[in-house]
Amino acid sequence: MTSRSTYHHGDLRQAVLSAALDVIADEGPSALSLRDLARRAGVSHAAPAHHFKDRAGLLTAVATEGFDLLAAALAEATDLKDAGVRYVRFATDHPAHFQVMFQPDLLRSDDPQLLAAKERAGDRLRAGVAELPGGGRGPDPRLAGVAAWSLAHGFATLLLSHNLAGPVGDRDPEDVFRTLAGVLFANDAPQPPGE
């Protein structure tokens, strides 16, 4: 006889999201199947579709949760360098979210909750750039934001894909990132002529 828990789950949405994060961390987002996640959560195969409709809906929910977590992490940053450290820490603490968040082909790019969460995270990065002397380096503060994001995102991506084992070695990756950010975003860095 089937147990009652097969038909009723206290927080099905969160149970499916948690199972999805486990699968993504172990096998990547391409391995996700709503049917498999339902089995893992102990519910009927149709139950996850009630919350997510389909795989893209589920991955959009994962990305939305990730951007919310990232925005919260960046909100506590003391400056742009600290925001970068927190970005790297977020990626290492939440690698499954990180894998999905920046793959727009997997997501419903027009989802209002996703767009709002992305905006909150972007606002936090822009706030850090605005605190640089002159509101950012060079004539376009947006490019300073792209440079900061590129450094943090690239470092986190290389770290998660084990491409920095040699250069980082047994050093704390956050300390290594602070050093890199200090080189590129030093307050006393010379400005280009005419700036």
C-alpha cells in the first residue's frame, strides 16, 4: 500500500528544488528530469509540474533563488573588493545555483521573479562600483561594473571547474581573489591621460 506521503508533501516546491540542486551539483543541469525529481521527493510524477510546469520552469526557479541568495550576499559587502569576494564565496557555497543562473538558454528569460532577482543582484554590484573614486574607472562606470563582474565571475568559474588548482594551490581562494582585485582596482591606480 502506498503511504500518505506519496500524495501529500509538506513543502513539495522546496523538496523538488532541493532535489534539483543535488542533481545539478552531481550531474549538471542537463541531467534534470521532473519525473526523477518527483521520485526523489516521494510524490507522484505529475506533482512537480503543478509548481514548475516544466523543466525550464524548474531551472528558472533555481536561478531566481540563486540571484536572491547572491543579492543577499552582496548586500553585506563593505566595498567593491569585498563584493567580489562575496561573489566568489557565493559560487563556491552554491555551485548548483551558479551553474544555472548564467545559462539563459535554460531559463524563461521573461519570468518576472527572475528579472526582479537579477535586478536586485545587479543593483548590489552597481552600488559597489559607484563607491569607487569617481564612480568607477574611466569614462563609463558601466564598463567598470563589467570589469568587476568579469573578474569575480571568471575567477569563480575557473575555480569551480578546477582550472586554478596550480595558481591557487593550498591558499584560500578568497585571499587570492582579494590580491587580484587589488591589482586591478587599486584606489591609487593611475588614470589614463585626460581623465
